[in-house]
Amino acid sequence: MRLTRYFLPVLKETPAEAKIVSHRLMLRAGMIRQASAGIYSWLPLGYKVLRKIEAIVHQEQQRAGAIPVLMPTIQSADLWRRSGRYEAYGPEMLRITDRHGREMLYGPTNEEQITEMFQAYCGSWRDLPKNLYHIQWKFRDEVRPRFGIMRGREFLMKDAYSFDLDREGATRSYNQMLVAYLRTFERLGLKAVPMRAESGPIGGDLAHEFLILAETGESEVFLDRDLVELSLGERAIDYDDAAQLQEIFDQWTGSYARTDDTHDQALFEAQVPEARRVTARGIEVGHIFYFGTKYSEPLGATVTTREGDKVAVHSGSYGIGVSRLVGAIIEASHDDKGIVWPESVTPFQAGLVNLKQGDAATDAACEALYGKLAAAGLEVLYDDRDVRAGAKFATMELIGLPWRLTVGPRGLKSGTVELTARRGGATEELSPEAAVARLAQIYRGL
Ligand code: 5CA
């Protein structure tokens, strides 16, 4: 993409209304525009990142056995009356009346809708287990929408719903999602830790929230240093192997206890030696719930067991804040010049800076390199504007592309271009071919 043809409305000034760094940087880098309180348009650069995060979430959900569907945003109030949540959900729910006077709502979550769909088609133990998910916009009329897309009113969520015959099956489904989340967040370059949590209006007796550690996190957390260092890495996961899933669950949530301010500080201190205690702040990017038969009973989601008995299915729901993740990644990865994207979600894989726009030889070298990068399958933003080099560097740093190629007359004399890492700023001089090969290698498999 040539910058002169793109739509990248970067701001020089820091917007006064933005209180946290991700919100400031998203506005300055031209990623989002507020449409009304807590409701945003995604500008091209922001939309690209959102789509990349979405793609990783899709991949990891399907690897874990979840099946993609798409449910509507608008739901019928009657369905929610059947589960008893229509009144209980309170003013956070956006209630709408259609032209026939029928009460509708903009879905804040989809437990009712999916359970209704499940019970319409599934009636036997043979239909189980099932895990269906979608990535769809939600609306919650938050009292205080703030921090940009981090706490929006309209936001994009991945929500998965599992159906099992009994608690044992549901535990396996729960663990599948827990492990899928660990993988998803690792691929996004985030350190996420699962924490035992309250289930709130979703209900149920087992829930974990996934917190990513960042200075600006909303909640204070106390954790075991060993947990911060834990990683799945390249570990091969077999999502059909309940024992392996349980082992990972135990490893991440078990005896290395940690707590936030809603939990028992004394218990934490009893379990974790002082030398290993870490205090940090966390941003909630995911939340998983096991709620037994809370929705299946009132909505009639029953199956016939092998023995011929009729039982309500055990279910769970599993959310990821897809749009919130864009901000969370920035909170976790930025410096005083701007964003530092992890390679897995960067809007462009590299930036190309022409130091002497209008100089025939430099322009030709840039064009040739741009062509080679495209041929290698790399997504490049070519800054072909007729502005000072300093302004080009500042834009590249602000928008956070992990790699920058710089082409100027001096390097061209010796047949080289510069390849600079956004993180750390190290620069190498390479032939254009070697630079393309390096980048292709970095992005291989991502
Ligand atoms: N039905 C369950 C799981 S599918 C559910 O709704 N869970 S939730 O309420 O915890 O939301 C799931 C995730 O959505 C949260 O972990 C958070 O990352 C994200 N989220 C929730 N509210 C907002 C909001 N107002 N703005 C942005 N993201 C949000």
C-alpha cells in the first residue's frame, strides 16, 4: 500500500479526552474514530489489526474443536423472559421495540439464543458434545464507557457455548477453551494469566478471567512469579486428550495460587513464598464460565441418555473481548514514540521509507524493492509522501510497524538498504534481496 493512496489520518496533537495510552495512540495513529459515546468506527489501520486478531481467535477456536456460526445482533425479548434474564439484566441492556410493537434487544451476550438453537435440533446423547461459537458485535449500555474501545458500549466479542452430557464432559470442554485461550493470547504476543473469578450475571459455579498484565490495568493482581514465566510454547496439544488438558489446567490454575482483591490475601500469602510474590495490574481480555444447567433447564435443552433418561445438558460459555484486545495489546506493547505491534497482528508487516522522494534513482530503488516485497507475499506500507525523512520516521514509529526498510542515496551507492527493528531500534545494512529474505523468514509461519 502506498501511503499517498491510503487513508491514515494521523494526529500530531495528543487528544485531551484520552486518558490511557492505548486510547491516545489509537486516536493519534488514525485507527478509530468515535461515533458516539462508547461507539467507534474502525478506520483502515485499526480495522486491519482487528481482522488479524479475529483470524487468530478463529483458528485457535477451531483447533480446539469449536464450530463457527453467526447469530444475529438483535434478539427477541421473549427468549430472555424464558431464562428470567430479561428483567435481571437491567439498564445495561439496550431494549428496542419494532414497528409491530414487539420487544427486541441488542444482544449483550448469546446464552439464550444458542441454547434455543441447540434444543431445536439436538435431543440425544449422540449429539454431544458440541461447542458452537461466533464473533459478533455486542451492545452493553455501560454507565461509564471509557478508555476508547477498551470499555465500549458496542464491542466485538468471541463467544463460544459448549453442551455436554454431564459435569465430566463439561469440564473437558472448559479445559479445551482454557488451553485454547492460553494459545490464542501467546500468539497475540500477550502474557495472559487465568484467575479464578466471580461469574456475575452470566451465572454458574466455576469461572476464570484471563488478565493480561499491563501497568494501566483496571484491577490490581497478586501473583506467583512462576505463573508469569509459564508458557505453552511449542508444546503439542491434543484437544481430545482430557488428561493432558486437565494437567495444563492444574498447572496454570492450581497450587501456585494467586489472588486479586476479591480473593483471600491471607491464602495467597500462605501458599506463595514472599520471594515469588509479584504485584501487577491486569486487563480482562477473556472470561470463561461453567454454569451447569442454568440455561438448559428453563429453555428445555434436554437430551436422552444412553439409558433412556431425559436430562438437561451441562453448558458453559467462553468470551474473548476481540475489540478490547486491540487496546490491550497496545497497553502491553508501546514506547514513548508510539505502538510496537507484535508481528502476528501488525497492520503491515513492514514500512518502506523513501528518504529522497523525487530523486529518480531512490524512487526507482524503492519501487523495485516494493515489488520484491509484494512478490514475497509481504504486506508493506510504502511512505511515498513528499515530506521530510523525520516526519516519515515519526509516522512509522507512531503506527508501530515492527520492521522498517529505509532507502536513501547514500546506501544505494554501496547497494544497501537499512532494516530497522521497531523494538529496540537495531539497524542492519543489507542488500535489498537479503532484506526481503530476512523479512520473509521472520513472517514465515505467522
Ligand atoms: N457470555 C459470556 C462469555 S461468552 C460473557 O459475556 N462474558 S463477559 O461478560 O465476561 O464478556 C467477555 C469478554 O468481553 C470480557 O472478558 C471482555 O474482554 C469483553 N468485554 C466485556 N465488556 C466489554 C466492553 N464494554 N467493552 C469491550 N470489551 C468488553
